[in-house]
Amino acid sequence: MSAAAALSVDGLHFSYSGSKEPALCDLSLEIPVGQVTAILGPNGSGKTTLLRVLLGVLRPARGQVLLAGQPRENYSRRQQSRLIGLVPQGEHVPFDYSVLEYVLLGRAPYLSPLEMPGETDRGIALQALDTVGLGHLRERPVPNLSAGERQLVAIARALAQDPAILLLDEPTAHLDLSNQGHLLEIMRALAAKKVTQVFSTHDPNLAVAMADRTVLMRKGRILDAGPTEALLTAERLSATYDTAVHVYRVDGRCLIALR
Amino acid sequence: MRIEKSDDGAGPAPGCDAHAAHASHGFEDALHRHPDAVLILTLVVVLLVSIFLGRYPAPYFLSPARLMHDELAQRLVLTLRLPRIVAACMLGMALAACGSVLQMIFRNPLVDPGFLGVSQGAAFGAALSIIYLGGTPLTLEASAALFAYLGLALSYALARRIRFGGWILRLVLSGIIVSALFSSGVGVLKYMADPLTQLPDIVFWTMGGLWSVGWDDVLYLLPVVLGGLILVYLMRWRLNLLSLDDDTSFSLGAAPGRERALLLLAAVGAAAAVVSVAGIVGWIGLLIPHVARRLRGANAQASLPACMLLGAIFALVCDDLARSLRPGEVPLGILTSLLGALLFLAMMLRGSIRVQR
């Protein structure tokens, strides 16, 4: 294992209880520190499951997850939550928390179970909101926001957590072009600050736009992994998605479309 | 000041209106500026009024002067009214806090403490004791408490064995199943009961009430209710975290399964204890958390203390009515259901109850 891996998994197997097919099968992979990694694959290929195993909420049946070179068991729950943040896909917020109250929950890893957030936490939460450009919505109830705003608020909450590694599950799902652009800016700014980011997506163009490295998945297995542009050839993508895919070059950048 | 005087001068009627409007505006204003202080003050006032309210020596009001030198009145207040007042406060606080905790943990604003087999379990235990154990207060309470906790434990154990769905869905399902089993059990017991002596007892117990409460009941309730409520109060900010979905709360450092189980045990434990003494008292656990959220917002850091205070005020007012409206006792459960349902309806029509999805 190289010391530069923020997260690495080795020989990972995972099955959901009651399902015959393993969701993840013999996975080995390294997520380099400070880089953006895309987990790319068709629907049902195990991307979200892999993210949940990386987060630690699912325990693999076999194989090991190393966090900064150390077995996960060496860290307490609280230490792990200071290291890894999550931006889930389409989170359902059942109560009318204000945007600020919701973002403040990101401070939980720094508070004991009986502690309430203080002024410092409030300052950090407000700063996180400003980073995603939603400071003006701080008193608005979260369920009243648009899908795009909600996604940005979830990112702000993860930022308030100040994690070294950020996991994003289908971060651009439900976002219009302008919000996608905004999200990419935020992710690039985080990359510039050397925050390790791992996101799942079924859209190869998002991987091209954002990811230094891409991991190609299909049916719970890793097909291939490497630097994004070199990895995403028409043959590999066609085989991954079971459909004819063409890779165009426009202004020196890859553009992937159906043939 | 001068404006008020000129209003008064213009005629008594508009002057009165202005004063009334001013006073009500002042109360709402104070409620929004210092909500907790206003709620505490309201509770204290209701507590004081409750001491002097009742059917002795004459309907409705016992004058403080009479209390000073009427020995019977003093004994009545000390041994009957005071424990009942304390029990009503604990009942309201426990049911309201439990409702709030359940609603947040199950991420469902339409859940109440009767949910996990607790109420039906208690009713079954009470009916069992009335028919087979003579129904003395001690055996009745013990049996109701035992089956209330058994209902909770069964729901929990069953939820762990169901093989599909997330654990919240499983708990909800198993709670429904266990409640249904116990309520059919109550049906069987009612059918077997002596229609002249036992059946009315069972029916009256399931209507809920605090008429039999004495200091010994208060002492039995105190540790369970206080212990549960203190834990819930201390972990109230954490409750927000646990109301998010599992992956998110896990990513924020919570152990969702363990922490939810702990809070459930504390809150439902307190509710089961009061139900074992008071019988089934509905609607407090459903309605009061909504009122508290309306007043203080969704954040449990502010809304949970308000919820406890409001629960105590509501239960105390209902119990005051229960024991002083008529010469006989009006079952508390009927009053809380009536007032609770009406209030809930009014809030729904005003759009104050928000349910996502």
C-alpha cells in the first residue's frame, strides 16, 4: 500500500442480506490523497454500495478498508467522522430545520453527544454556507428549497464537518446546468485545497469534467481504473454500458456521447 | 400612555377592545420573545390554580382563606390533589417528550407513544389483572407496567427478526403487529369478563385517568420518568442528527442504531410508566410536539423543552377539568382526545401542521 492513499480497499466482498448475488466482488482500489476520483458505471453496478463501504456504514464480508494506511478499526467513530464526510443523494429532511440549523449538524463530529453547538460552530457553519453561496438562505426551512439548493446545502453541511475526504453520491443528479456548473466550481475549489473527493456517477462526461482518476465499475466488480482521459476509451465505455459509445475530442477535451 | 387615556375617554367599549387586543398582543409578543419563560410562568400559574380547583368544599374553587384553617381541606390538598397534580405534570411531560422523540427518530410527524405496543400492552396487562388478579391498584399497575414494557420489548425483538426493509419500517410494522395482538387479547379478556363487575373496570381503565393516584404512585413514577426525561433533554440536539437518514447521521459520527435505541428506551420507558398508572391517555404525544415545533421551530434543542412544558400544561388543564367538571370523574383520556383532536384539527385547517411527503 502506498502511503499516499487516503482510502484503500483490498479484496473486498459485500452482499446485502437476502440477496444471492454479491453487490461487491473482489474489489481492490486506492484513492490517492488530494485527488478527485470518479466511480463510474451503469445503474446497479455497485457504486453507491462501494461509497457506503468506504464510509463505513456497511461492513464488508471479506477484505479490508484502510484509512490513511491504518485499518478502520484503529479509529473511533468520532475520529472517522472528522476524516470522512458524505453528501448523500436526494436526502429526505423530514422536519422544517432552517438551513443554518441543518448545516450546524455538520459540527456533530466535534461535539460530545450531550453538547450543543456554540458560537465557533455557528461561525464555521455560516462560512460553509457562504462557500456554497447560500448564506442568504440561512433562515429558510430546508424542505422549502429547490433540489439544487438542497444539494448545495448538503455540501455546506459536509464542509462544516471539515473532512479530509469527501464522498459524494451522484452529486449532479436532479441539478440543472447552472447548478451543475456551480457544483463543479465548488468541487474544483475543494480540490485546490487538497480535499480528497470521491464521487459516484453514471455520467462519463462528469468524470471527464471533474475527476483526476476514474474507477470503472460493472456488476459489482472493478473493470479498470486510471487517469480519467486515458481510461475512457470508446471500447471500454461501450463494454461497460453495453451500448455503442463514441468519444469525441472537442477543444482538447473528451466529449462522450451515444453513437 | 396618553393615547390609552384618550381611547378610554372616547367610550368604554372601544377602550375595552383596545385593552384586550393590547393584552393578547402583549402575550403573543412575550411568547415569541421569551417563550420558555412564558411557558414556565404559565405552568406555575396553572399549578397554583390547580391546587385550589376541585369539588370540595363546593364545586370549582377552594378559597385560600378556607384552606388556611379547614383541616379536611388541607388533608385533601396534601394527600389527593397535590400527588395528582404532580402526576399529571409527569404524565404530560413524558407523553409529549416521548411523542417528540418517536416522531424524530421514526422521521414521521404522525407517530405517537401508543405506537410500539406500549398502550395496548398496558391495556392488556390491566385487563388481565382486573380479571385474574383481583385488580387491586398495586397488581393492576404492576401488570400494566409489565405488559407495557413487554409490548415495547416484543416490538423491538420482532423488528430485529423481520428480514426486509430498513429498521424504522421494521419497527413500525412490528409495533402495529404487537399492538394488534394485544388489542385482540384485550377483546378476548373483555369477552370473558364479568359484565357487571369486571367489564366496566376494564373499560374505565382504558379510558384513562388519574383518580387513583397517590404519593406512592408518584414515588414509583419519579425515577423512571425523571431519568428518561433528563436523558432525552440532555441529548436533544443529538435528536436532530438522529432524525436524518442512517447514512448521513452515521457520517456525522452518530451510531444511529445504538443511540436511537437508547433514546427510545428512555422516552418509551417513561411513557410506559405513566400509562401503567393512568391508563390510555391519547393525543398528548401526537399533538403537543406539533404545537412545540410551531412555537419554537423544528430544532429539538429549543422545541423539546417547550414540548415538555406544553405537555405538562395541557395534561394538567385536562386533569383539572376531569376532576372538577362534574361530581363524578370525567375520564382524562376522553378529555385529552376531545381537546387534542379539536386543537389538531384547528391547527391543520390553519396550515400549522406540516407533514412532508
